[in-house]
Amino acid sequence: MRLTEEQNAILAVIDHIAAQFPRRYWLEKARAGEFPEELWQALAKAGILGLAIPEQYGGSGLGLTEMALVQERLAEHGIPLLLLVVGPGLSLMILAKHASDRMKSRLLPAASRGERVFCFGITEANAGSNTLRIATTAERDGNEWVLTGTKHFISGADRADDLVVVARTRPYALEKRDGLSLFVVDLKSPGVRLKWEPMHLTAAEHQFQVTLDHVRVPDEALVGEEGAGWQYLFDGLNPERINVAAIAIGLGRHLLNRAVAYARERVVFSHPIGAHQGIQHPLAEAKIHLELAAVMNHYAAAAYDRQEEAGPWANMAKVGAVDAALEAADIAIEVHGGNAFSESYDLLSLWELVRLFKTAPVARELALNYIGEHVLGLPKAL
């Protein structure tokens, strides 16, 4: 992909920020259970959080392509940020397209400055990937809505100010797809409870269970039209998949670069281990697969920005990117031998996150089902 002058300038800014807040800074924060606030504020000051927000609402008026490039480059430096995905790369993409002008004016300028941080609530314990079966409800009461339900695996809820939440406004038995709606909930509202969910994961963000116990929100907290949430979701979920693919590609490159450097320096039996085809060929194959995935993901982002159907490309890019990143992680671990399992080498913490992406967001198998049905024209998978 040939980058524009503006895109190259954005990546130069990311390189500068990453030099100020490198992998070791991110890792220290993650291991201490602290959010990398200084890094986040540097991204806000540079205008990165508002890249895809329209200019009239305080953003840069760019698109998913630029946001994915940022995710890719940050991860290539070894500093992935899930909150950058669920906030600017998901929640704000939906609000920018479907919120009322009043909601956009109230929320988006502050979000682009880093003064309001968003997370996203869709996953539930008894629904999993079957979003249509979520149990969280929103019932109208005069000029308000009353939200009740529990969401799981909410990234960065402790750092966020607002939750974009998916709820049922019509019973599943009556309206399946047309019964979902989206709301913006202030996480300081009465009735909102956060419960930390400990994870075997080295990340800058904690995961939370968020319970909404008869939380009242004004009518203006409804995003767009009541019952249109299913359609709105894919203006967020496809970008989420593209952003996650970008992080996977970046982490894959980071791991591969580390493996190549080690293979050049590590001498066994009088030769650098990188001189052996048994090392060179897997490294070369991992590089090929990462760059092929990058091309696919850039195409997916560009399709979304052109307002074309991006679902097929987003799902193919997500599967390809995560597979390639896992391949790079595996050969990086193998090249480092026993050192890969030393905490000082910091390889397994990278593998953890890449492996998570195989499962979420959207399990690999469900993405393959989508490709089988909607790209290849096969019957709906059982």
C-alpha cells in the first residue's frame, strides 16, 4: 500500500511517541496493573484519538485506514492499546455515523481531546457470540430509558467515562434483529457496578463485568433510532476486526524483528543460527504471511472508508492477520529456545495477546462461517 504524505506524517508522529513511551514503559505499566496514562495523553495531544471523527466535531475527518495504520505501528513498537480499539476504533466510529447532531456535539469533541474515554458493552455470559440473544434490556419510562443487565469482558471500563451498550428494546420473540438498540451510559450513573475480571493476560487494560441495575438514562442517550442497533453494530464491529487485525500484524512484525535480531547474533556450532535454512525459511514464511495479511487489512479498511461492503474483507483480514501473527510468535519462541520462557525476554506476554485475538473479538470459526456463507455462497453453517 502506497501511503499518502499525510499518512506518513501520522506514522512519524507515532514513531516519535513510541520513542518517548517504548515497550518497556508499556510493560512496566501493564505488570503494575496501571493504565499508561502518559502515553494516552500524548496520543490525545497529537490528535490521534480524533483521527476518524469529523472535523466539525473536533476531529481530523480521516478514516479507518488511518486508525488501522496507527494501531499497526503502535503494535509494531510493542505497545498495543485495547482501549484505542474499543474507544476511537469502535464506539466513536458508531457515534460519528449514527448519533444525533446534539450527541455528537456533546461527546465527540471531548473524546477527540482525550477528555472523555469510551468503552463498549456487548458480550454477555449466556449469549456469547450470539448477540441477538443478549438479555440486557432497555425499557422506556416517560422521557427516560431504564437499562438492566450484565456485560462481560469490558476492556478498560475502569478508565472509561462512558459505555456504549447494546440492549434489547423489544423482546427477542417478537423482534430478533430489529429489537436491538444502542445507548451511551455514563459509568458514574447510579446503578452501574464494575467488577474486575482477573485475566491470564499482560495488557494495559483490565477486563470488567459491568452490571446495569435499573440504570436510568435520558431519551437523548439513545444512539440513532430505537431498534436499529443491529445495523449500527456493523459500522463498529467491522472496524473492530480491522483494528484488531492491525494490532496482530504489528505484534507479528515486532516478534519477527526480535527473532531475526536474535538469529543474527546467537552463535551455535560456530555459526549464527540464522544461517541455517531450518531457521531462515520459517522466518521468511512468517514475513510473507504477515505482509499478505497487511495488504488484505489495508484493503478492508479502504473498502470501509469508501462505504463499500467491508464485512467479507474485514473477516478475511482478521483471520489471516491473527494466523500470521501466531505463526510469527511461534517461530520467535522457537528461535529463542529456552530464553523465550524467561521473563526478561518478554516474548510470552506478546503471544498471550495474539492468541486472545484468535478467540475474540469474533472467534476464528465464526469468521470462517461468515466467509463460507457470505463470500463462497455455501449454506448457513450448522
